[in-house]
Amino acid sequence: MASELAGLLARESPGAASAPLKSYPPARTLAQALSGQGFELLFLDASSNREVAFQLLSEISGLAPEIAVVALLAENDPDLILHCLRQGASEFLIRPFTSDQFEAALRKLARTRPASRLAPQSNCRIHCVVPGKGACGATTLACNLAFQLRRPGNGKVLLADMDPLTGTLAFLLRLKSSFSFLDALTRAASLDADLWKAIVTPCQGIDVLLSPENPVDAISEACDPVPVLRYARQFYQSIVLDTGGAYGDWNLALADTSDDVLLVTTNELPTLHATQRALAYLEGNGIPSSKIHLVVDRYRPDLGLPQQELATALHAEVFHVLPSDFDTINKALLEGKPAQAGSKFSKSLATLAERLAGQEAPSQKKPLLAGLFGGSVR
């Protein structure tokens, strides 16, 4: 297979530099070797060892999305072709390799992978909103934060519902679409501006990427959201991700790719306990504590823990506290709109948006007392 491909490249691209490998290397090693070396194509034998090839395909699409992967197949196997494309292959060649096949593959790659796609917008920030416990208001926060970030001169904003099981942004905003983030995932290798415009749904000045209508189980085992988010960076100034929780490979990948992780809790004791565990899980799985911001939602001084004791309970500083504003949130939910401007909730959320945009947070003393739920104080 290697010698046949070498002969084809010599005939069709005589001036192209190539670097043949005789074994499957680790994905990270391969990505590091190719990075910055000017390589544009990776030809991968997907037939000799399918299991290893599939794993390498999936990982390299996230580690080096700028490199197009062409799967090399020993025979015309439709199931194998489909699996390769789903795992991240941009195109495929079937033995015997011919000039017509090669030219057709290059034409498709040139059409679906324009140069602008490889240069993400450097000043785009991704804010990942993570609930410390269910029903703590994280989705409402994510939705309204996206509209707060939409300001003249601030560039475009994307609100993405990345909860594959219980995503509710479509319900909150009364949106309907035939597409979801699953369509972006399955077409990650061939996304272009026209396709992206069809997948997202415009809503009151922002773009919304919806979750699938039917729940998707075990998505973390089959898909990687990183290539889609890297692609989206080039179009937006701000991206807000609404997630289903802190746990699992899918949510960890979202948090790792983001610039800020907003871990949302309330001041009720069960939610604080769950949030402390979520915080430990994120940090224990490589998410830097420096980019995790604790946000207390629906704060009520007459219910739950007082504000001055929250940092002690969570073993970490609190980044922002949002007041309880039931009437405003309920009205917005009934109307399918963001919270009314000028309300207590909107004013506080505007302050949060400004701080995320770069304003320095007020200094807070670290707690000196042991936390309510055990463990050492950081």
C-alpha cells in the first residue's frame, strides 16, 4: 500500500515533500511532529489495524485539525468508509490507487477546507457554563450571559447547547431547527461557512447551536467537540457553552477547550456539597483552577448559607453572586426571551459579563476555617 501510494504521489505531486512512517505512532507524538512543519495531508492506512487507525483518526482530528487525513482502504467497504469519516477522516482512497481518485480527493479537500478555516480568530473567548448540581439555573445563566455579551463593537456571539441528554435552550428561546450540534460533529472535517450558517439558528442578534431533539447516550465515547469549537472560533468574539454537568469525557473536553469555566451553584447546602465535588473532579482531571470561576445563582440570604460563608464551604473564592429574581426569570421563560433589561438579575449578569471580558475582580481573602464538608482549605 505504501509503495503504491508513493508511486502515485511521485506522478501526481512530484514537488511535494513527504515523510513516510512504518508504524502507527501515538496521536500526540504525531501531532507534535507535524505541527509547524508545513504538512497538509496525512495518509493513514485504515485497513491493516482498524482499531488503532480509528483511535488515531479520532485523536488527530482534535490535536491537529489543520491537517486533512486521507484514509487508505484495501477494498471498497462502505461500512469502513463511513466509520473512517465519522472518526475524522476528510477523504479516502481505495486500492488500486488511481490518478482519477487522487485528483477527485484533492478537489474535494480544496473545496471543503479553505485556507481561512485554518486560522481561528485569536481573540475569541469560550465561556463554559457547568452546573454544580441539576436545577441550579446554569442554563438560564448561559442563555442570558450570551445576550449580555452581545454588544455593539463586541463582535458576534454564539450560544451552544452542548448537553446531549437534557438540552433545553430550544425550549427556553422557542426555537425550532432541523439541525443540532450532532450535524456539526458528523461534518467536522468538511465544515464551511455555508454549512455552518445552515446549522446554527439566528435568535435576537446571536447565533444558537441547538442540542438534538432526541437524547444521545454515550456521546463522549463516539465524538469529540474540540474540532467544531476550534472551527467556530474564527466567526465569533464570544462563545457560551451550556453543558449538562462536570462529569465524563465529553464535558471535560468542553471545559478543557474553553477559556473560562463558570461552575454554577446556589447557596443551598445540598447544592454547595455537590458543587464542591464537581470542583474537585474538574481540578483532578486537569482543568486548571485558575480558569474555574464559582458563580452563586439565585442567592437568597434567608435561605441556605450566608454569602460571607460561601468561600469557606466551597474551599475556593466565589467569583460572582447573582440575586434571586424569580419574577423576572419566570416572565422571560414564559415569553421565550432573555431577562428584562434593568432587572436585578440582568444588572448583576451585566457585571459578570464585564468581568469575564477582562475587568479585574475585587480581591477576596481566602477562608481560614475548615470547610463545612471536610477536606483541607486551599
